[in-house]
Amino acid sequence: MKKCDDEKMTTVTTAVFGSQEMLKSAPSEKIPQHPTTPEIAYQMVKDETYAQTQPRLNMATFVTTYMDEYATKLMNDAIAINYIDETEYPRVAVMCARCINIIANLWNSPEKTKWKTGALGIGSSEACMLGGVAAWQRWKKRRTEQGKPCDKPNFVISSGYQVVWEKFAQLWQIEMRTVPLTKEKLSMTPEDALAKCDENTICIVPIMGVTWTGLNEDVEALDAALEEYNKKTGYDIPIHVDAASGGFILPFLEPEKKWDFRLKWVLSISTSGHKYGLVYPGLGWVVWKDKKYLPDTMSFSVNYLGAEIAQVGLNFSRPAAQILGQYYQFIRLGYEGYKAIHSSSLEIAKYLHSEIGKMHPFSNYSAQVHNPLFIWEMKSEYAQKSKWTLYDLQDKLKQNGWMVPAYTMPANIEDTVVMRIVVRQGFSRDMADQLLTDIAGAVTELEKLQYPTPSRIAADNKVKVKGTVFTHTGKGK
Ligand SMILES: *Cc1c(COP(=O)(O)O)cnc(C)c1O
């Protein structure tokens, strides 16, 4: 290969920081002409990540930031395995089917077959899509059989939906009908949901662990109301539960609570293995109540060693490591282990909730903490005389390495700014105390301000100039 005259040859003996590469900007347009040593390439890529939040101090994410060494080793060992190569790696497919069985049973599946009906996804997003598509296809088949038009499908969900449902609506052209959250109604009521339904409703989607608030919706009440409604109208509207967080919390912390397949109209449930399933990203799961609710058009069967594995998914190739991670966690932790970890997270979340609720500038959005996450806002009397907002607090906390997001609530209550903390495995009481100290310290600093911050000025102007919505990069979704 011809070398440019001004280029020094990089050799194995070149010191990383004595190399030409360290004097040049990192490539962002074209692939570099020449190779470099792995040490230099490693250093350059690694250094790109320096300024980022430490994952464990990221209180914004729901996604696993801690797994033990054995889990990490298993996953690293499997990093080269493509899940879809079932013929080459049949045990991975079996492990996946076992995970689906275990999850289906945690959700009280009534299915009696050896292998329960479900699928894995890259996250809840893929799992939600699959649940939604199945509901749409079932609805379409029934309508076609009845000789009725199928061109105007819709689904009903709270305005506290996660962005995946907006994608689902757009990509499949299915109308999304939202039930607005209000200051009085912190989650979707059955009456409000049913008021949005008609013959074209493919499903209602209650959320267990609403991303915006951490609250659960009352699926049992919805199911009862739906039973009446379907009887009266002759419709067959089912429920898909988006249990991205709750799917791995409720079976351990509130096993008596009925939100799952014990309810008649719940035909599918999705969750994120990489949230409270305690696996590094990306892993999601969807389970159907019975094989008959998964349209044939969506699945194909693979028969291996007597195991009938239904393959369903939007992706084809995908990493297998997460399945090993999930199966390891089931074996390593067992029911009691998951319960202990999630109880600790919930207890720490409740502790933070109560301590933050006692701080004079703040009030909690809800008195309840059902999942290990909660949101709070600035008291309106305090906001009126303060020189700062929660966005300023977010910035202050960032200086201590914490990522605690401030964001505005969804449509209807979009001028309410809140702050959220998600507690996960890997966050201890000691860390909670450090965070509380840093919040109290930040408040003390902010209260010394002589002049209002730009975000305070913008918020105050918004109140004065009616109709202008003050927005900021929200982390709500
Ligand atoms: C996180 C979340 C999703 C999307 O899940 P991913 O696993 O990130 O794809 C969907 N719904 C709800 C309620 C969520 O909290």
C-alpha cells in the first residue's frame, strides 16, 4: 500500500500517545486509509465515552446497569452467537423456550402445552409491536369473516404511553386513541377507556409501570368493565398489557394482584427483560394466553428434538447472549432472589420518595409508590418565588455525576415539570443517602441565586404569554 509522505508508520512499538492518530481528529466522514494498532484504536474509541454519565449513577434509565461477574462472563462468552442460527446452536433456542415458559407461568398462563406461546424481542418495543400486530390481525380476520370493512383499526391507551405505541400507530397505520391523564386522574380509568372504543378497536393497552409516573393501571377493573361492554355490544375487544417494567415486578412483589392471564380479556402481555428482568440490553418478551391468539401469519414452527418452537419476530439475526443472561438470572436468583432485589429497590425508592417529599421546595406527584420509581414536582407556592426550576436542579446534580431527569408531562398536563428517579439493582441505601445529600446541597446553592435562571425566566414568561408552551428536552419517553 502506498503511504503518504507525511505519514509516520504506526508500529507495535509506537506509544499510543506518541502516534499520529492522537494528533488528528477522529474519523467522522470517511474510513481511514490505513490500519492502526489495536491499542490506538481501542484508546480512541474508549476516550470517546469519557464524558458520559456513569451507568450506575444514571437515575433516568429503567435498563439494567448491573449484573454479577458470572452473568457478565456468560454473556461475553456468547457474544459471537447469532440467536437465529438454531440449527448450529439448538440449545440457545431451547433456553429461550424455557425462559418463555418461566415468564408465562409467572404471569399465570393457563396454556397446558409443553412449550408456551411467546416470542423474544430486542426490547419491549419489539414485544409491544408483536402483541399489537397480533391483536390487529385477529381483529382483521374476524371482521373479514363477518364481511365487514377492516380499513379503520384503532387502539386505546393512556396519554402516558411510551413512544413505541406512537411508532406502532404510525408504522401500521392504526389510529391511536389516547385517554388523557389529568391532575385528578393519574392513570386511565375503565370508563374513559371504553368511551373511546368502537367496533374498530383492536385492543386496549393498559400499562403496568407507566413510564411517566411509575404508577400501575387497574387492569382487573378494566377487564370487568370490558366483560360487560363486550357482552352488551357483541364486540370482542381484548387487552394487551404493556408490562415493560411491571411484568417483572408484580409477580414477585404483589403476586395476589390480578393484572395478568388470570383475567379473561388479557390475551397478551409484553415486558422488557432488560428492565426489571435484570439483564443487560436488549431483551424483551411477549407471551400470548394461548397459541390460538397468535395468528398463523405471524409465526413459523421449528421442530428440534421434539421441541416445537414458534418463531415470531420483527428482527431475524439477533444476539443470543441476552438469553443466556436471562436464563442465568432465573437460575441464580430464583423467585426469592428476584423478590429480595426488587423489594430492596422498592424500599429504597420509598425512602427517597419520603425524604424528597419532606424537602420544602418539593411535593410528590403521587402518595403511592408501586414500582421502584416515582416523580415529584416543585410546589407551586415555592415555584412562584423561586429563581430556579427542576431543570436547574438536573444540571446541578449532573456536576456530581448524577443523571436525574426533569421533563414535562404528556398532553393536557404538559406544563407540569417533574423529576424522576428510577431505582434498580445496583443502587444501595448508601448511594440513596449520597444522592439526597447532593440534592439538598444543590437546593442550598440554588437558593443563594440573586437572579432567576434562564429556565425560570422562560417558565415565568410561559405563564404570562398564554398559549406558548415551554418545552425542554424531556426524558419522559
Ligand atoms: C421502556 C418501555 C417500553 C419500551 O421498552 P424497550 O425495552 O426500551 O424497547 C415500552 N413501554 C413501556 C411502558 C416502557 O416503560
